[in-house]
Amino acid sequence: MDAVVWITAASLAAWVWLLVGQGFFWRTDLRLPPRTDPAEWPSVCVVVPARDEAAVLTESLPSLLAQDYPGRAEVFLIDDGSTDGTGTLARELALRHGGLPLTVGSPGEPPAGWTGKLWAVRHGIGLARAREPEFLLLTDADIAHEPDSLRELVAAARTGGFDLVSQMARLRVASVWERLVVPAFVYFFAQLYPFRWIARKGSRTAAAAGGCVLLSTRAAERAGIPDAIRHAVIDDVALARAVKGSGGHIWLGLADRVDSVRPYPRLGDLWRMVSRSAYAQLRHNPLLLAGTVAGLALVYLAPPVALVAGLATGHGITAVLGGLAWLLMTATYVPMLRYYAQPLWPAPLLPATAFLYLLMTVDSAVQHYRGRGAAWKGRTYSRPDPAPERQ
């Protein structure tokens, strides 16, 4: 049992470190920073890349058109080769609901070296450039905003001097599988990219949440956005890295009034969401994949296995170490479940959820080596993602 004891002790040590040394990633109190209304509201253009989004557009687009923004604002929805009438529906919704002006554009098929989403974003930024906006709001077609969302984002950027302000939209949590997997997705993301480190000017940690990114046009031009990240599958992290790497000041936190309306009712839906880009996150590197699998096993799977093995064999030290590590793991997950207004029963099941993510990551690698690559809305990309810079 000596080896088991050492492995379990290492797992407990990892959890002690994660609790106090990883930017307090488990806390969910980081919301929009203090802000005051600017004396003069800058102009903003909202860019929405959309590919086959008719199913969610009726919930999301009216919320953008209804923004209560004191300055000049306009929405550009870029219909990226949809086959479900997304562009036509967008125009109908604009006529029905009114509000901010809407322009629907179409970029055509992306050239070699571009992901479809970023090609659509480029087209939208190109259309917006004629309005000479001070800020761009990059938001996905499945994201619904409360009426004051744009106002609050701009006020936060102006008050804090941020070049990029991003909010992690609250994902839909309704089905059993969503309750088990979705809060953990945000929890794992925050563990990889502690939000408190992102806002530090001297920190190398950079990330954003692609569903809601307010970006100053000056910072976008300085960082060469989106051309500099044109082949990125994980575009939000690549965007934040480019902006911060060019001297920009960025911020990321959890949202209260920005929500994703896209449902993931079945495990297969969630599996595809994660596996489509998990291996790209690891730079398509087999060694990083092996290290990730080993790390997940040590940190998340070893504690419950050690507790059960220790109790079964009467090895008290193993059971105690495993139990303490599992307890710390569970305790750090509770704030995220509360943020999502969920019951606490998934908290002790986090090892099982982590095992699912482990399998999704391995499946992502398998898909890559079978030539399928990462995918977005029916398009497959085999070119590796540039690695997001880590802390």
C-alpha cells in the first residue's frame, strides 16, 4: 500500500495547492468590476457570427436589438452559409421587434487558413469599420443579453481602463446531464485560467469567453484581430492572448444577466461540445494528452479510489488521505453549483464528471487522428490551434 499512500498524499497536496494557490479559482464572486457611467457614451458595433442558428435566434437576437444603450449602437449579424433560414429570420425579427439597427451580411466560404467563425467575425468587423466604433461587442448567436448588458460592459471597460471585458455567459442547466456536466465545464475552465490572474497586467494568464466579449477597436487593430488568430479553433482564448500580448488590459468574470439559450439535453450533445476542441486545447500534442490524463486521474480519480480501497483493506491512512482530498474537491465545487442555482448532489460526483471529461478529451484526440479534427457548425478543421499562453 506504500505506493497508494504516496499517490493519495500527492493528490491531497494538489488539492491543498488548488484551494489556496490557484487564484482562488473556485470562488464565484468575480462579476463586472466597479463602474460609473461615462460622461459621453462611445459608439459600439455588435458582431454576431451565425451559422444555422434559427432554433435559438428568436430568444437571443431580440435581446440585442432591445439594448438600452445611451450611445450609438448597431448590430451586424453575419449569416455564415446557413441552410435553415438564419439570415431571413434575423431580418424578420428586426422588423417585428425594432430597436437597434440590424445589418445582415454574408461572408462567403472561408479561404484556406481561416476557421468559419473567425471569417464571419472578420466580415462583421469590416462592415462595422465604416461606422468607426470605439468598441466592438463580439457575441454568439445563442447568447441572450438583459437590456442593460451593453451599457454595463461599456461602463466597466471605460471605468477600469480595460481593452477587453468578457463575461462567461450562464449556460443552460435544465436536464440531468446538463446539471452533471455544465457547471463542471465552467469550474474546469476557471481552474485552468483563474479569473483573478487574467486581470493582472503582469500575469501571463489570458482567456475570454467567446459568447460575450467587449473589445476596443484600438486594441483589436493593435493585436491584428481577427487576422492574427484566423486559424484558431479555441478563438476566445486566442483572442484574449493576442490582446494581452500586445499590451492590452483584459478582464474576465462570471455573468449575472448574460445567458446562453442553447440546450444540451443529452450526453451526446455535451460530448460533442467538449470533444470538438479538447485536443486543440492540448496543441494536438500526445505528450500533453498523456499528462492531462495522468493529471486528471491523480487529482480527481485517486481520492475516491483511495477512500474505498482504504476502507476495504482497513488501511486507515489511505482512507483518511483519500477522504480529505475528496472533501476538498467537493467543497471547491459547491460555489459553482450555487452560482447555477443547482442542488448540491453533483458536488461529490465531481470525480465521475471528471472521468467523463477525460473520456471526451481522449475521444477528441481519436477524432483528430482519424482525420476529423475540430469542428464548428458542420465544418472540420485539422490545422492545430496555437497554444493559449498559460499562467
